Amino acid sequence: MNYQMSPVKLYIQDVFRAKQTEENRYIYEMFGLQFKNIMIHGVVTAVYNKTSETTNFELSDPTGCIQIYYDTKKNNYKLPDGTMNDLVKSFALKSQSAHDKILTMSAMLNSIENNYKNKFNFDSGSHVCVVGDIFVDDFRNARMICAYSCKTTSVERDIVCLWQKFSLLFSSSFPPVESNMANEGISPQEIEALCQTPGPSTKDFMFQQTMYRIKDPRKSIPFYTGVLGMTLLKQLHFPEMKFSLFFMGYEDPSEVPKDEAQRSTWAMTRKATLELTHNWGTESDDSSYHNGNSEPRGFGHIGILVPDVDEACAR
């Protein structure tokens, strides 16, 4: 069995694809080689059995969750040079590119440990990077990670660091790898990395309305008020352009201002309202609006939380 000081970086779903060996241990195969040590990261969803030396916690990502056992006495695990040399040689020969620089993947993965040394102090909700071995806990009859290295980290930071390593070490030797979202989708980690920190100038922004068109307000208004229980917050009519707007929302009818000018200001400051747009005359013609659920697809639906779905549908 091969070992790797800078372990293969996996996601939790890959942990469950690993193959069981003797002594309740698991291995993961890559490039025809078997690796005992892995690196995963996710969000801590539970912490328990915490002492000064050991901690059990649950690590989760969108692919699932797994139990972690961390013992500080086993931290900074080292491998014999001979073992690493054999692995390095085999890794290069077995890789798809058969190029020595494939070994820099280990350097990429190890960059988190080298660049971001921080005290392992976490709670539920923390992003954690875990390095360890997969094993089966006989008592719980569950697959777990025995971690010898844990670092509080972040998905965004990991991806940026790995990409910097990739650009530095691989750009002259390998063509860029393009992600095919048509076949592979997009990873939760990449989505996290794409998110930007909102600027101070957006602190007062809010989601105020969704607009879509209706053909006949004589049918739509009773539906949204009587069936869905919304309130008409404000109506606006534009005779010169022959259309009307009806703002709907879940607000207390008694709080709607009587003064129309005040009502307009009030309605435009409600959150998550629905703006129904009626172009005059469409109620009697043969036209229809695209609903987003047939080709070409687009807007899909609005979501309304109800206490009882069956009762709401029966309305």
C-alpha cells in the first residue's frame, strides 16, 4: 500500500467510493496507484466528545457528511524518504501524461498546509480542511476519517492557492484544462469561489419585486388574493401606454396606507413583492405568454411557503 505525505484531495462522495482493505482500512485509487491518505474539506455541522487532545466532529458538503476523529498527539505525521521516493517515481510513470511534473500536484495540495498555518480552533459552521486515513468504526459501524491534520480554512482560499500553484508549475508543461459544464456541471467549491464580498455601497439593497405578465386581471387578482392569500399593495394604471401594474405581497391589509402617495412609497419598500403586468386587450386575444416550463425554457416559478401543501393545492 502506498502512502503520500501530501495526500490526494477528495470530496466526501469520493471517500465513500474508496475500497475496503484489511483491518477496516480504505484506499483510494488514482492513476493506477492506491493512496491511503486523503485530504477533504467541508463545513463542520456538529462537534462532540471534545477534549484537550481529541475531538469528534461531523464534516459535511453537498455530497454528504462523514464523521471525523482528530487526535492532536498524532499530528504532523511523517513518512520515510524511501516510501516517498518510490511513490514519486511510480506516480510520474503511472500518470496519464507520464511527465515528472505531475508530481507538483503534491506541492499544490500541500500549499494549504504550508501557506496557512493557524491554530485549529473551530465550531459548527467552520470551514475545515482534514488530512487523514479512511477507516471503519466498528462501534458505530460507520465509515470515518482518522485525521492527523486539521486546519480551519475556506473553500475560496484553497481554490485560489491551488490555482496559483497550477499557473506557476504547470503552465509551461501542460495545456490548460477546460471544464465542460455540459457533462460535469459546476462544483460547489467553484461556486463558492465565484462569490464576491458585497461592497459597503450595497448594504441597503434589497430584493423588492418579481414582475411577470398576466392576460386577464379579472382572473389573476382573485387567484392571488383569494387562493394564495396575498394583499393588493398598490395598483398603477397608464392609459397613454395602455397597461396596468398590480403589486401583490404578504402584508397585513390593515397596514396599507390610505393616502395613495404614501401607499406608493410604502409598497415600493416591501420585500419580495409580485408585480403583475397587464397589457390592455390581451384578456380577449389569442396570444399567450411564455411560461418558462416549455421550450424555450426560462423563468420557472415563484416559491410560496405554506403550512400544508395538500390543503393549499386543494384551494
